[in-house]
Amino acid sequence: MPTRPRRPLWTVALLLASAAPLSAWAQAGGAGAPAVESVRAVRAGAEGERAGATVAVAGRVTAGSGLVAPDEVFVQDATGGLRLALAPGSAPVATGDSVRAVGRLQVRHGTTELADARVETVGPPARAAAPPRPVPVRELARGGRRLDFEAREGEVVELEGRAVQIDQADGAHRLVVLSGVDLVSAVVPDHRTELAGFAGVDAGDYVRVRGVLVQDGPAADGRGAYRVYPLAASDVQRRGLSPAEYTWGAVAVGGLLVVALLWAVALRTQVRRRTAALRASEARYGHLFEAAADPVLVLDTGRGGEVTAANQAAQRAFGLAADGARPDGREVRLADLALDEQEARFHLADADKNGSVSGVLELRGPGGAAVPFEIATRRLRDGSAFVSVARDVEERRAYEHGLLRAIQAAEEAREQAEKTAQLRASILANMSHEIRTPLTAIIGFADILRDEVPEDLWEYADTVHAGGERLLNTLNDVLDLARLDAERAPVAPEAVDVVPVVEGAVRLLAPLAQRKGLGLHVQSDVRALPAHHSRTALERIVTNLVGNAVKFTDHGEVRVSLHAAEGYVVVRVRDTGVGISDAFLPDLYEAFKQESDGHTRSHEGTGLGLAITKRLVDVMGGEIRVWSRKDEGTLFEVVLPERAPDPAAPPPAPSAAPAAPFSDAGGAAAPDSDSAPPRPPTVERAENDPALS
């Protein structure tokens, strides 16, 4: 059995009050009557070798006949309590009586009792006296030590907990209470109508229950479910909040008080900070007000637009004092400063109506001269205070007038340029018709003449034919360049295979290379190189570059290579000719410019081939680069995207071409025409060089 706690003083007094009459009664009972024992001693042997023995106890009745069951009463002394199962025919026992009971010791439904108990009242009746004060069994927090109900069986106890269920079954009302981690049932038999069930208590309420504690029956762990039989209507009461809830509530209130205190401190700190910031802001804006280069006026529309403050710029511009008055103390209104008073009044009316307004007013200065000012007026706060910032726009007006004149002149120049362009287009059309037609006839008759004249005169016919061809080519170059400059060149992209296009263009120049004894080769990384470009433009680019290479190369070879990169097509033309000087490279793509010109030039030409090539490459969205060294040779590289750009899209930003001059002392090496291009990278796979010589 668990150690019982110390009994309060009232139990000791109860024992002493009943000791004397019990002793006298025992002596009168004869030698065969069992001696009175304490309830603790009786309960200690109830489940041992004393089970079934006849024992005697004495104490105060805590639950009389009919309170729990018709034939059951509960008695309690200073050491504990137990149940008395009255013998048949026994007289009823009232709550509060001091009694002596003799019966057979047993345990029924987990509770110690005296069966077939014979009960006799000892001493004068004590029914008017209050029953023993209940032993408190307080709720423990969840997860804590379980309550020691077994030590309190048969006693009047008082416990608190949360009502979890209320029902009615087996002839009784039941209220299940969760006290700490234990479930206890408060049971009221239906025949006890004075208790009215559990009126006023709902599931979820925190309640206090007082009554006799009884075990329903033993469980596997030696502990059974417990019942409490209330003795009066006041033994079941709502208690509001649990002690834990009161504790947490107090903690929460304390926390709120701490938070409120901290918030008050923070608020006070914030107010101080905001106040300091406001003062600093006022000082800063005061400095800005005074330091502003433009005149600033503070106006009061409630007083007719009177000036109440003026910064230094306004004081100088309008001859005012800091408070907005004249030096002699006269008040000044905005209308007094304006050349047109009515316009100034309309300005203030619009500002008062809309909150802000801007416009141009002519205001008079100290000398009376009117100057145009652009004035922006805005309400300072709710009320009639406004701030007006005035900016002198006299110079801006002069600039605007000059700008208008410049725009007009530009418009006239544009119209003149359009007329010039129309005239140039007309001249080009006439040249195309009036010059090309006779040249075609001259070239054709030169061919006929060669067939008709003797062989010793063929030289003259060939000279006429060559001169006509040269003049026709020059005319074609001039017309093509003009169309490209006017953005009227017909460059129509189509699906093409770059490899046969380049090979075909090079093949046309093979006879010229043969006549000069030059090698002319084409090399390609791939057998096919599909792209989306203008076939005519691509052929023209290759023809111009290869033709120049053959023209400016007297010995050696000209090599053309094709490379495929991701998204790009690369064409390279490399020769072993005379090369280009560094001084001429910046002017390389200028029209009609050649490195050797005048009567002493070493090679014929108009200087239009590279200019046309550069413009075609730009139109096709590509890039052309050159590496050259005098008397060693030249390499041209053309990089084109696989698809021509959309003419309506903006042109891409040009990429920087890497500088790569030839590889001897003083310069880096130009890329080898047989290798992959430096930008973008290509796959290193080459076909056999088809010799075209």
C-alpha cells in the first residue's frame, strides 16, 4: 500500500471525540466482540490472509443509507474510509452519525468493505454536525505524477478537472472529469432527485467535484476506474478556468504588461526620434528654401494671394523682404507682381481648386521691367497656404525661338535633299538607259567585227571589246553603289547551298588566273552548307574579293576557303599579292579610293568593288575583316549568319574584329585560311581542294 499523507487536525479531533463512547460500548459487548481497529489497519489486510475475517471499525458516517445505494453506507475515521454493506434488516444509518460496525472483511469491485455489517450508533446522535471536511485531491498538470486515488478510497475527496462527457445510463447520471491525467466519473443515481443530475454543467467546463471516492473494479495494472458519489447539490460546481489556465492567463497578462511597457518605451523613443527628424527636416528644407536658385514664394490665398515669405532669390528678383513685404512694409500680393493681374488671379484660383497648377506669368522686378516666369504652385497643406516656384524662362524662350528656326531650316534642307535624291534617281535611270544601251551595242559590234576582219586586226577589235566591257562594269558598279546607298538594292534572301555558289563564282574567274599563271583553289570543311541569303549578293561578294585577289597578285596563288560554324558561314579569300599598307586600311572601304591612284597607279579599277562588298555584307547582317602586310599578301574574311536578318528588325550591334596581322616580328599571325575561323569556332574537317586552274 502507498504511504498515506499526514491527516489534518480535524481527523484527530474526530477520533478523540468518538474514542470514549466506543471504548465503553466495547466493554459492554462482552469478551467475544472483536476489538475496534483503525480503517488503515483493516484495509491493509483486506487482500491478504485477513480476507473474510470479522473485524470491527468505528468512525463518522460520510454517506448514509440511500445516498449511494439503499444497503450501503460509507464510514471514515482519522486513518481512512471504507464501505459498509449492511446486513439484511439493518436499520438505516444517517450521514454524520458516529457508529461502530462489525462485519466480514472483503474487497468488492476494487473497494474495501465490511460485508453483512452490523452498525450501531454510538453516543448521542450527531446528524446535525457537518460531515468530515473532504480531503482535497488537486489536479496535476498533464504528464505529471498520477493522483493517488487508491489511498483515498472510501473517503470524502474534492477534485477539480475538465468535464469531458455527460450522459445517463444504468439508472444513473454520469459526469466524466479529466483531472490531470486521470479520468474520474461523478455518478448520481436516478433516485436522488434532489441533485437534479448535473444541471448547469456542460462538456468542456472546468468543475469541482466533492463526494465519496469508490473504485469501479480492479484493472490489469492494479488500478481501476474511480467514481465519486456527490452527497449534496453543491458538491458539483463550475469553477471557470483551471489553475493552469489561471496561471497561463496571469503569465499572458504579465507578458502583455511587459510588451505594453516595452512598446511605451519604444514609442517614446520613436516620438523623440521623429521629433528630432522633423526638426532636422524643417532645418534642411529651410536651408533648401533659402539656397534655391529660383525664386520661391509662400502665398496665402485666404488673404488674396498675399506673399508671406520669400527666399533670397525672390527677394532679389522682385525687391521683397524675407517676410514677403516691400522694404517699406507694404504687403504684396501675387497680382501686384504680375503684369496681367487677372491672369494671376486665375492662376491662384486654379491652384486652390485643384491643389496644384503651373503656367507662365510675366512678373515685374524692382525696376518695373516684366520678365516671363514659369510658375509652379502647389498647396502646402490643407488650408490656404501655397508655395510657388518661379523660373526665369526668358532665355529658354529665346532658345525655343532659335530651335524653331533650326527645325524650319532642317525641314527645308530635308525637302531639298529629297529633291536631290529624286534628281539622282532620275539621273541614274537615264544613265542606265542612255549609256548601257549604246555600250551593249558597241560590245556586240566589236564581237561581230572580230569575226569579220582579218586576224592581224583582231587586236583592235579586242581592244574595243575590252574597253566597252570595262566601261560597262564601271557603270554597273556606280549604279549598284548608288542603289545600296539609297537602300534600294534588291537583296532577296532565299534558300541556297553556299558551297556550289562560291565554287561557281570562283570558276568564272579561273581563266583570268590562268592567264596570269596563278593557282586558284577552293577548300570547304563540308560538302554542303545550307543558308538563307541572296544568291546574287553572295556571288557578287565572292566575285569582288576573288577578282581583287587575282588582280593584285602577280605570282603565287589565291586560295578560297569555306567554314561552317554554329549559326554562321565563313568565307576566306587569301592571296600572295602586293598587300595593303597600314596607312590605307582605314580608307579601304571608301568608294572611289585606291592605294595607288593618278596616272602612276599600277592597277586598273574604280575603287568601288570593296565599297560594294562592304555594303552587301552589312545588308546581309554579316561582318568583313582584313589582315594584310605589304608585299606579302592579304586575307579577307566574311562572316555571315546562316539566316539573313529581318529587314524590319533593328541591326545588331557590330562585334569587335580581332586584330591579327601576319606572324613575323612586329605582329600576330593572321588566321590560316585552311583552319577554323577565330570567331565563331568551326569543325576541323576539310574536303580536297578542287584546283580550278
